[in-house]
Amino acid sequence: MIQKLNLFGGAMMIAHELKVIERMSEGNGLCFEFEKLWIHGVSIDSRTVKSGNLFVPIIRELDGHNYVNEAISNGAVASFWQKDRPNPPDHLPLIYVNDCLAALQKLAAQYRRELQAKVIGVTGSNGKTTTKEMLNSVLQTKYRVYKTEGNLNSQVGVPLTILGIKKDAEIAIIEMGMSERGQIEQLSRITNPDIAVITMIGVSHLSNFGCQRSNRSSKIGNRYWPKKWWMFCFQRRRAINN
């Protein structure tokens, strides 16, 4: 069995005993014999899972539960298992959860509390990735910066990004996307940003919001946004700092 190993050297991404992961994700059912195993990092893809990872079988077009055995064979230490899915594999380290996506998000939110990094949350109808890269280019000249890779800004991508932040990071720049009402509030609950950057509020996904005012409310009208420091970067308008 894999015990506590520093597989990556130096400060690393999330690393805990499985019994701690079970508590952080609000899961249960982990067999006692597996409680002392350590996970290092999280993956949702059985093809690219790394040795020591926790595998999270997300249900989308394909059901990730069909790939749990493959993930373990490829190096994952353990896996979540959604309670409504039949036939969990015997003799594998499994943490049983009500919903795998919700458990991933809960795990990320708890790990965020362990981090000392200041978190900058970037959202907006357009320009999120460009803004993220600009911020990174400036801030990395002085700080240890971790940023969203690619456009992992979804309900799955954001928690994976949080869980990949190294403990020695000083600043984390997290891109957050939205296609439906309430998603920015959910991602803000996970990331708990110290600074919010809204690039612009346009007409993206307007069919899901009805009007631009509703789109604006969904982006900034949530209780997890920082109370004091806001930055708005509206196109063709002056920036507003609160």
C-alpha cells in the first residue's frame, strides 16, 4: 500500500490521509484498513491520472465510475464512489459520497482554507483568460503565483485548480466561468476570493438570464464576493475600485 510519499518534491498540492479526505468531502464508508493511505493530488481522468492521486468519477456524457478500476491500475490510490451507482468494486479504497461533483467542490473549499495564498477571482463575459495571463505576467515578477491552467473555469475545473495549488503559493489567480444562474456564487464559495476582477458584463449566455441586468446580478450579487476590494474593468468605461 502507498504510504505518505512526497512524490513531487517540495511544497505540493493537496496531500492528506484518506480519513482526512473523507471528512473534508463529507463522505463515509471508507474501510478502516485504508484510512492511513495518503493521496497527493486529484484527477477526474483515468487516462492521465498520476501515481498517488485521488480519482473522482464525474458523471457527464460518460460515467466516470466505469473507469475507477482503470484509474487505480494507472496509479490512483483511491476513488470517490457515488452512492446511487451500483456495483462498487470490492477491496478498493473507496470513499462513498452522495454526489461526486459536490464532494469534489466540498474538498476544494476545505483545502482553500488551508492555503495562505491571496486569491484573485477573475470572471466576466469576455476577457477572463487574457486578464488572468496579464495579472500573472505582472505578479510573478515579485510573488510565487499559481494560475488557472488553460480555461479550467467550470464547476469541475475550478475545484481541480484549487486542489492543485501548492502550499507555498503567495497568490492564486482563479478564472471563473458561468453559463447558468448561481454558478459564480457556487465557485466563489469554493475559492473565497480576496480580490474580485470582473472584466465586463456582456450578453454571453443571455438566454439563461433573460437580461443583462440579471447577468450582472448573477456575477456580483453573491455573499461570497469580497466585501471591500472590488475591481471592475468594463470595456469602454473607467475602472471602478471599491
